Amino acid sequence: MPTQRLRGVIFSVAIALILGGCSRRESRSAVAETHFPSDESVAFELEPVQGGDGSQQWIGTYASQGKVARFRMDFGPLESPPGKTAAESKIKFGEGTLIPEPASDSSVLLADLQKALHAKTRPRPAEKRTSVPFTYAKIGENLSQASGGGFSETPPGNWTALKLIFGSEDKEGEVFLNINSNIKKGQFSMKDTDYGDRVLAELAKVL
């Protein structure tokens, strides 16, 4: 990752950590795991796949209105770049790939993602699906989900918050991906309305 882009990603993630999801201070005790839907996210089922070379792989499945979309997510090892602040030092980065799965019908999933990500247009699923690379940042772990859809460190839970970054420079698109291996749930959540069309176009290459 180019140095300038890395600094920009570190800064944006650090701000998100400071201002965003870890603000609630309710109780230190663990909570019963669950998933709360929200208008700005799309949840799906997760199944782990055995990965090699330190990678972690998941199969995502989204079933709705009689259509079933399936895709694979491959996450490479995380690394900790040098940070200048306490918040930055907690951020880890890695490289990953979205991989298409056979017999996947993503028509309903893409429609639901368009709404959640506030994308203005919905691309058609690619006639020939291809893998899509991304950079990802781990921005939180051992999180619980609140009834409004947000995430918090207290009380602790089993959610891990990631940010996926597609493309580069002025064509960059970002989306949040939250994963809970305990209840085998994942969800794509809107990062910024300006990224909606870019992110959806990348996902449509795989879904």
C-alpha cells in the first residue's frame, strides 16, 4: 500500500475509533449474542473454510425471496504498521480477496445492498464473475451489538469490526464488514454515502 494512502487510512480509522463505535459504557459483563438489523446494513450467514498460509476464509450466504447468493471472503494475515498515537497503534491491516461461488443468484442481495449503502444505481451481476482484491483494517474486536445496530466494547461480545477498502486513490470505496463467528453472522454496513456506488460496483463483480 502506498505510504500516502496508508497514512490516510490510519488517520480515518483512528478518528472512527475515537468518535464512533466504542462509546457506550454500560456493563463489563458479557451479553447474549444476537444480531439487530438496521436500514444501513445487510446481514448474511457465515461458514468458516479452512485457509492456508495464515489466511482466514469464509463463505457468505444470503437467502431472500427465493434467491440465494453465495460468495467467499479470503483474509490474509494482519500486520501492525508503526503508529504515532495510542489509537493508531491498535490498528492492524491486511490484504484480502472476494471470490465468486458457483450457482449464486445475487439479484435480491444487490437490490438490498443498494438501499443499505445509499447507492444511486444498481449494476447488473457480472456475466463472468471475477475475484476482487481489497485492503482491510481491523477497527474493533470483542464487541457487542446494540439494539440500534451500533457496536460497543462494553459489554464485551464476539463481533469483530473491519473496514474493507476497494480500489485506490480517487477511485477508492470503503464499506464496514462486521463478523461474529460465534453466531455465524456477517453484515455489510455503510461507511459513507459517497462510497455507495463504488462499493456496490465492486461487489457486483463477485456476487
